[in-house]
Amino acid sequence: MTTVPEMEDDSNKERQQAELLDKIHSLSDLELAVLLSLIAREHCLISTEPDFVEDLSKELCLTAVKTFGLTPVIVPCHSQMTLDEFAAALLVPVTPPSSPQPNNSHNNYHTHRSVPSGSGSYFSKHNNVPGSSSSAHPPSQQQQQQQVRATQIANVILAQNLDHAPRAVQIQALELLRTRRLLSRTSVHTAPKQLLFVAVVGAESGGQARVTHHLNDFLYLAHWHDPEDGFAYLEEQAEEGWASRMGIMGLGNNDNNGDGGDDSAYAKADDDRASIDSGSSVVKRGTGTGMGSMTNSGIIQESYHSALGGPGRFGSGLGAGAAGPSLSPQLTFHSNDLTAVDPTSGGPQPPLLSDSEIAHLAHLAQHDVSVDIDVRRYQMNIVAFLRMHRAVSGGVTPQATKHFEQLMRSLAPLHGLDFVTPALVGLAAKKVYLHRIEIVASPERERSMQWGSELSAVEAMLEGVGPEEVIEDVLGMVAVPQ
């Protein structure tokens, strides 16, 4: 017989689970890609159009802090980057618990953020060194050495334009992910418990975004961010900055005629300018237009949100038509905005998803999610069909199959399910193989040419085929279990 305390515990668990699902359903596709990587403790590749790579990096930086409470660092990569330069860029200052925290300072990208216990490292947003004083005397040699040691690898590494970096730098990144250690000429740094490495790459499509071969295969999933979907946190900052500038300039609705507006030429010019600027760089948060809905069967079509019930709390992006210009010229990315502040208490605002909630989702994915034999057969058939596709020359690796399994399991708890559906398998395939599938380099190398195929027919078959088309083709060929 069930006792009253047991019934109350069950009720509390159901309520907490419902609250967690509500949070998940409010996330954007970009945040969901990061969340899935954190659940599996793996790393990912996120791409967008080349002109928006910087905006995407900044958006991910804010997402790491405000949504997940982690310490991010943006590492701009370039073709002349050295190993030492790359290693130094991954480190952020850290202050021991015994060190007092100054009240006023300017933050940088390595902003301290209060995070739940067990989430990894805790970094100071200040550059002050423990033991240093405010006097004008230069620090001693011992204090300088202490300052060098008071650094640690950031929780979230955003490698911007990693595909532009030399191969040696990309191999060093792979070594960091494999060993969770960073070796420099003077020291060895251990990665924090919660480590997420994101390769932020610019490309014309998700299938064209990739890094060096071995690192590419090590990355868990790939996500293509369409600039038309917007950059929610950056746009929120731009909106706040625009309102602040209007207040400082004294611009507003001067209703001198009592007719609800100012009809002067100057007012109309200001209104037009405000409309153009805000329309090109700001997307207001709102409900937006839906991108689909979650049915009882959990069917997913193109994106995470087609199953999670819409585009989340961030609206539908820049709207139909041509994508707006990069946000970078319209706003200044203030590093002090990385500290989320609770408007009611004035203290640090807790992240939307805590480390314990992410750990709970990981536990559900690993131990509570079951895979029916028919669904498992469906998964293996997709792998086999991908490997045998005429346009594929490689990329369907054992590591990819392992990640395929992880991802389809991780998707189930996000839908409140304890089993994997065929729709989740299809979505996992799109995310796992997008950056991995290698298309035949030339028609002459297509395998059917060995058996006498016409070159013109093979050229016609391969024309316009990319990883996206291959995955869709395979999902259309493989029979879905009923």
C-alpha cells in the first residue's frame, strides 16, 4: 500500500520533471545543440554563413553564461596561429576561494559566473592576483609567478574559424579533448570537469562545414544555424542598447499636437532611421511563428523544435526573405553583459539550466531509455545505407555509430520519453552525419565506374549532392518500423 509521504515524493518528482521539460521546450535550436553536447559530455561543430561567424560566437558565449552558467572563452583562429598562441587563449584567470573579491572592475570574455556545485571550475571575472595590493609598487617576482599559475582552462571553448587554423593547432585541440590536458612549454593544465569544445565554422551550408579529418570525426554532432533564425541574446542586448541610447539622446514620442505623434520632418527621419536600424539588427523576443508541433508520437521533421513545439522563447528570427546584415557593426559586445544579474535581488542570476538538471538528463539517457529491437534495426539499416550510398566516399565511421547511439538516447528525455522513436533516430542521423559524410570528389572515383557506368550519367547523379541530400535520400529509402 502506498503511503502518503511516498505519494508526495512522486508528486514532487512529476512536478520537477514537468518544470524541467518546460525549460527545455523554451530553448532555441542553438541552445538545444549545446545542451545535447553537455548531456553526453561530448563536443560539437556549429556553423553558419561566413559573415555571421563572429555573431554566432558571441551568441554562444552569452548562451554558455546565461543558459548554462558556464565560463566561456572565444578563441579567434587564423592561418598564422601558433601552438603557444592557441594554448594561451584557452586559459582564463581563476581566484582561490580565500582571495577577496573586489567590488568594481571591468569584465572581459572570461567573466566569472556563479554556477552550481560540481559543474567544473569557478573563475574570477577580475584580473587581480591573489596577494596583490592596490599600492603603486610593482608586483614581486613571486606574485608574478602566482599570477601565471592562477589560470585554468575555460568550461566552454568557442574556437572561432577553427577550420582556418593550421593543422598542428587543430591536432592540439584534438589532443586536449582526448586527454583532457593542455601541455604548454612551462606548465600542464587539466581541463575542468565540465568541458565543452565548440568549433564555430563559417560555410555556405552545414554539410560544407568541417575541420581536419580526425578532429572532425571526434566531434559529437553538427548544427547549422541559419542567420534568419536570429541571435537572441545579441538582439536582446541591441534592443536594450537602442532603448538606452534613445533615452540619453532625449528622443521619444513628442506629442505636441495632441494627435498621438510628431509629424515633423525631423521626427519622421528619426523614426525611419530607427526603423531601419532596429529592423536590420534587432529581433524582439516573442512567441514568433511556430515551426511545427510535437505530436503524441514525438515526430520530428527538420529541427529540434519541430518536435519540441515551436521556436521557443526567442521568436522566429529575422523573418522571411533575405537575411539581415551582421550584428557586429550595429552593436558593441560589452563584456560586462556576460554577468547575468537578477533584477529583483541584484545578485548573480542563476542559469536557466543547472548542472544537476543536466546530470539528471544524462542519467535518464544512459540508464532509463530503452531501444526496441525494431528501432535498433532501423538505426543499423540507416548506417548501412549511408555507407553504401553511391555518392559517399567515407565518413560513416565506428565513432559516428557510437555518437549516433548516444544522441538518439539523449533526445528521448528531452521529449519526456523513456524510449527511442524512429523519428528520434532520423533526427540523430541528421545531426551526427552532417559534418562527417564525405562526397565522392570526382565522378571518375564513383564506384560504379568500375563496372562500366557512363561518365555523363554519374556526373548527372552527383550534381548538387551534398551530405544533406544523402541523409534525406537514405531516410527516404530505409523502411520505418511501424
